[in-house]
Amino acid sequence: MKYRGRIVSMLTGLLLVLTWDFIYYFVLHYPVDVKVDIVFTVLILFISYFMGKNFDLSHETLAALKKNEERVTLLNDEMNHVLQSIDEVVFHTNAKGEFQFLNQSWEDFTGYTIKESLHKNALHFISLYERHEILRLIRQSISLKQAKTKMDFSYQKRDGQFRWGEVNIKLNYSENGELLGTVGTISDITERVHNEEELMEMNETLAIESQKLSVAGQLAAGIAHEVRNPLTSINGFLQLLRDDADEKTNEYLGIVFSEIKRIEVVLSELLILAKPQSVTYKRINIIETLDHVSKLLNTNAILYNIEIQTYFHERELYIRGDENQLKQVFINLIKNAIEAMPHGGTITLHAEINSHNKVQLTFKDEGVGMKKEVLDKLGEPFFTTKTKGTGLGLTICLRILRDHGADIRVQSEQGEGTAFHILFDSVQATERRRREALQNQ
Ligand SMILES: Nc1ncnc2c1ncn2[C@@H]1O[C@H](COP(=O)(O)OP(=O)(O)OP(=O)(O)O)[C@@H](O)[C@H]1O
Ligand SMILES: [Mg+2]
């Protein structure tokens, strides 16, 4: 109660006056002096009131102090809770670098207890061979009066395990520039460092692999060339033999010729893969190229009861590329589509500008489609599911498209069919962008 002190004090004062009056007038029988009595009573009550008021005020102050103390304790607890529960190590050192505060994460990080680590120099926990470098960096930051610094370091846990940490340090200076101490956090970056190392290793292996591949490619090209020449002579002499061969030998020779043809196909595809042909990148109307290819393959398709339908949304779509190489890509894709439809069907070719301003070509068939295992291996050299296939068709396509900076995607459903989408940068869009950039300059 706010006025408790004042009420109790005044009541006590009043009781005092009454007791005094009783003793004075009734026990000692002094004559009544109203004036003195009133002055005396008022004085006592006045003093009681102020004493009571003082009591009330100090009581209020005390209560407020207690409340504040409780709030400070609560805040402290909360702060401690936050500090102790974050994953990073939080530390505070004095000017000599000795730990003055460490949170709980320190124990998980290093395996050392907080108690045994406090008042020890922070450098003691860093690998010996990095200690000097870290000390040099910190001294440099201090001499430059930097407020913050950050570094990676390796350390050894109590159980001998090597780990990596990233430390962010805030350096506190006095007004005359003397270092007072540091506050900072340490986070565990061991995983990141290991991932980076793995990535670097992988890059190195890839570089070696691709070098090996290019050497293998050159070798293959050499061998293909070497094999091709004797093959031509074999072919020629066999032709001569055929002229006066009997029926049986003729039949065998037919098989030999078809096998030679197959060897020639493999060799020429190997040569394309290994040895880049002379390519000339020009501005080409891809609609025209597609039209040529579809007309070229249409007669072949009809033999298998297949119709090639074209849906060209524009009459002209320009891209930059080598027409012969792109024809090879389109022929391979249509050949695959034909081979995927043993019972006939329709192949549809679409060419359009998509919503990202790219030239998008689609080759869609209603063939057998592909299983996931086949899809995963698509484009791998010599991967084929066909008895007479070389498995180089798509490898060549991918290589040519990669050289053209084009993207290729495949959608395939077993028993439903397959669609290959190829995305090229449109020359129109590129030229428009360039013009706009020039105008904006
Ligand atoms: N349109 C398609 N439909 C179903 N399967 C396909 C299609 N295109 C490719 N494939 C699958 O991908 C494999 C690899 O195709 P790729 O063109 O590289 O070689 P190939 O056709 O087998 O032989 P090559 O083209 O050298 O004569 C094929 O064997 C086939 O299983
Ligand atoms: Mg093929």
C-alpha cells in the first residue's frame, strides 16, 4: 500500500499525543492549556506525517530497485542462455590474448573444458605451424588500428583430431589507441574446407581425364586413318573377286561388304569425334536447314511407314552455327526417332521462339521411349541398345551442340515416345540486344 507508512506513523503520533495528554491531565492533574496542546498535537502529527512519508518513499524506492534487479538478472540469464546455446564459440580476451570468457560451444569445438582454458593464451590452441602466421596477422591489425579482422586457422582438438575454424575478431582500443582486449566468434568450417579440397581434387582428376581423353581421341583418329586405307584396298580387291565368284561365295561376300560398310561408318564417326572438321560459323536460317533435312529423310521414313510433320511458327529463325554440323545433329535425331518406331507413326518437328527469346527446336516421336537406365547413359560414347548401332550418334550431337553453345533436353516416356528440345541463342535477339546497348550508351 502506497500510504501505509504515513497512516501507521500518524496513528502512532496520535496515540502518543493521547497517552501524553492522559498522563499529563489525568494522572499528574496539570491544568489544561488548549493552545499549547494544539501546537504540540499538530507538531507531533506533522513530524509523524513526514516520517511516514519518508518511510513510504524509501519503501517505494526499495521495491523499484528490487524489480530492476530482477529484470537485470532475467536479462543476464537470457543473454547467457543465448551465448551458451549458439553454435559458434564466443570469446573475450584481454590485451595479452588470454581468454576471459568462453561460451559452452568451446568445449565441443576443442574438447577442452572452459575452466581449464580460461586465463590461457588463445594462441596455445592453434596448430604450432600456424601460430606465427596468425600472430603476425593480429599484430598487423593492431598496428593498423583495425577494428575488425577475420582469418581461417587449423587447430587440434584434445583427442588429436585436426579441425578448421574461421575466427572473426573485434579489437577494442582505449582512447589513446592501446589495445584493451578482443571479442570474437569462431565457427567450424572443417566441412567447407574438406568440400573445397575435394572439389579441387575432382577438378584436377577431371583435367587429367580430359587430357587423357583428348590423347585417346588423337590416337583413335590416327588408328582410324591407318585402318581406313587398307580397308579401301580390301574393299577393292573383294569387288574384283566378286566378279567371278559362285553363288555361295557371293552370299558370303555380301555379308563381308555390309560389315566393311559398318566399319567405315564407325571409322568416319570416330574421325568426326576425334578430329574437329573445319567449321564455319555463319548466320543461318534454321528453318531452311530443318526443311532440307526433313525432305532428305522423308523418303527413308516413308519406307518405315513414318510421316515427318513440320510445324514452323516463323518462316525465318536465325542462329549462328555451322550448317553441315547442325544437319548432322538433326539427321542423327531423326534417324534415332525412325529407329524407335518399328511400327510406324509420326515424327513432329517444331521450331519457334520461346518465352526466353531462344530458338527452340523440338524433335518428337511416338516410338518406344527410354527407360531411366538408358536416359542416364544417353550421350555416352558407344552406348547403344541397338544390335547394329555404334552408339556414337548422340555423342556427336552433344559435342556439336556444346560447341554451338546450345542446350539440349530430353523428355521420354516408355511406350509413349521421346522429345528432344534444342535451345539456341537467337541471332535476332542478340542483335537487338546489341543495338539497344549501343543506343543506351
Ligand atoms: N528417339 C529415341 N527413342 C528411343 N530411344 C532412343 C532415341 N534416341 C536415342 N535412343 C537411345 O539412345 C541410344 C543411343 O543413341 P545413339 O544415337 O547415340 O546411338 P545409336 O542410335 O544406338 O547408334 P548410332 O546412332 O551410332 O547408329 C540408342 O541406342 C537408343 O537406345
Ligand atoms: Mg543413333
